[in-house]
Amino acid sequence: MKFKGKKTFEERLELISKLSKQFNLRAHKVDIEGSFPFENIQDLKDTGYTSLTVPKKYGGNEISLYDMLRFQEKIAEGDGATALSIGWHMGIIKNLAEKNAWNENIFRKICEDVLNGSLINSAATEPRTGSPTRGGRPETTAHKEGNHWIINGRKTFTTMAPVLDYFIVSATLKDSSQAGNFLIPRSSKGIVIEETWDSIALRGTGSHDLILQNVSIPGEYFVEQIGIDGKKASGWLLHIPACYLGIAKAAKRYAIEFALNYAPNSVEGTIIDLPNVRQKIGEMELKLMESEYFLYAVAKQWDDSDEEKKAVMGPILGAVKLTVTNNAITIVDLAMRIVGARSLSLKNPLQRYYRDVRAGLHNPPMDDMTIQLLANNAIKGL
């Protein structure tokens, strides 16, 4: 199975669907063990999926945001942890191409490596700063020695840490109020991955701590100054709600299949015909329709917009994330109400969906920040 040669959206989605089914078969084991889905990530690399967002001028497919979100959603139907993990890599490459913020030679080199299977993610969160979206100043430091930068610090929630080839690390310039992003190859000396990930949600993301001990990198690997583009609207972050929408769809499917087959002796036939069960199924479907139309429409709006129009899409992007994520939580809850106490069994996938989908509340942007942004936007619009 390869994406090379598959030109249409439908052909690519069919291949993603096949991969998703494989991921679903492995999801329970990874979750119970709290391990990392190495096989899933390797499958995505081997098929060429991880290079689909690379620009065409560098040999990639440069797929649209809409296509990327549909593929990410389908992956999440099989395994949410795999989807969220690879979503960061896919989105970062797309974002860097769109914003053209890095030196072209460095970005070209990264894209060439991605075409050969390399993976990249950012490492921005720290123990004392919390989410970087709230404006905390990095305590990780960078200082210049000759033609090299020396980086020291600790980053938390470094998703896909077991397999990343590049880290984009935020750091404060020593003896300065400025901060920037630094590109750090995994092969650099002084990098330590401390396996701290013990979350009950998305246990397979391998979001461990990244420790940087006098890591030396070339001067040109100071790739961008934070603050210049840091608050620009970022369509690629919609991979987050797409992931949780996929998890919700998996929950809905499971609940309906259960209702079609569960036949307690207290009812005639199966529970699928009970009014209260059908009520919950209808509610799930309504939430899914709302989420799909909102997510897909805004993704297409992003794809069709120029840079000026994209720049003002921050409020609606945040609204999509808030709406879809919270709808997904509601859908999983409704699915569990249909299945009942069986949904709490460790053998039942619904309990994993329940834990995984809650993580969306803690991915950026946070709900309170989105509401404040929407309020400010409404006031300015008068």
C-alpha cells in the first residue's frame, strides 16, 4: 500500500481507511501497556502518508487542509493517539510551507528528509510555563558560542518523542527578553528523553519530557523569532478537533452496532428499537452533523483564502475547535449511555474513547481563551 500514484482524494481516503482498521486492531494493546504505536507510525511512513503535506516544489503532494483533516479524522477512528501524534508532524510541515517563515534552504532540507521518512514536532510546553498559548516565557535558554547556539532546558508533552528526528524548541535568548525557535536534530549530543508520560488519555502518544543539556547546534538553526508570527491564525491546528471527531465517530459506530445486536430478555428483539436508544442515536448524529459541517466548511474557507483573509480567521478557527471537541465529548457520553455499564469494562473501546476525547479540552486553544477572543471580536465588530 502506497500513496504514490494515488491522485484522487477518494483513492487516498480508501488507503487511509485500510490503515485505520489496522490501527484499531493494535489500539487496545498500546493503551493497556501505555506503550507507543511504533507499527502504526512506521506504516504511515512506509506508505508515504507523512510526506503528503510537503510542498510540490520539494517533491511532495501539498495536500489541502481539508484533505489533511479528513485523513486525520479517519486515522483517529482507528486510534486517536496515532492520529493526534502524526497530526502535529503533518500540520507543522503544512504551516511552515504556508507561512514561509524559515530560511528556504533549511526548510528544503527538512522536506527532503521528510520525504525519506523523517518526523518533526515542536517542543514548547514547560513545567512552569504551562501551555505556550497563554504567553509564558520559555525558561529553556539559548546562548551563542562562536557560530553555534547552546541550548539548555526541559520541555514537557513532547508528543512522538520516541520517533522524532527533529525538535523545534522554543528558548529565551540569554541576557535578553527575546525568544526564538531552534531546530534541533535528534542526533545532537546532550538530548535526553525522559519517559514521563503517564496520562490516562491518549496513552500512546509518547509525550515524554525532552531534556536539553548543553546541546550545540549551528547558528542558522535559530529558525525564527517568537512573537513575529506567533499570533497569526493557524489553520493547521484544526487537526486537533479532527482527531476528536474521528474518536466520536468510532464511539457512535460501536454504540449502534451494540444496539443492533443486544437483545436482553426484557425486550422483544434488540434495543435498537427502544425510543430512548433511538433518541440518543439521533442526538449523536445531530452533534456529528454540526461538527462536520463546521469543521469542513472552515477548512475549505482556509484553503480558498489568501494570506490577508487567513489572518483574520483566528476567532472562527478557535470556535471550530471548541465546538467540535465539546460535541465529541457529548457523543462519546451518549454512546456510553446506550451501551451501559459494559462501556466501563477495560475490554470495551468506549472507555478508551471516553478518556481520549477528554484530552481535547487541554489542547490549544483552550475554551476560555476562545470565548474571550470571540467576545473581543464581537465588540470590535460593532
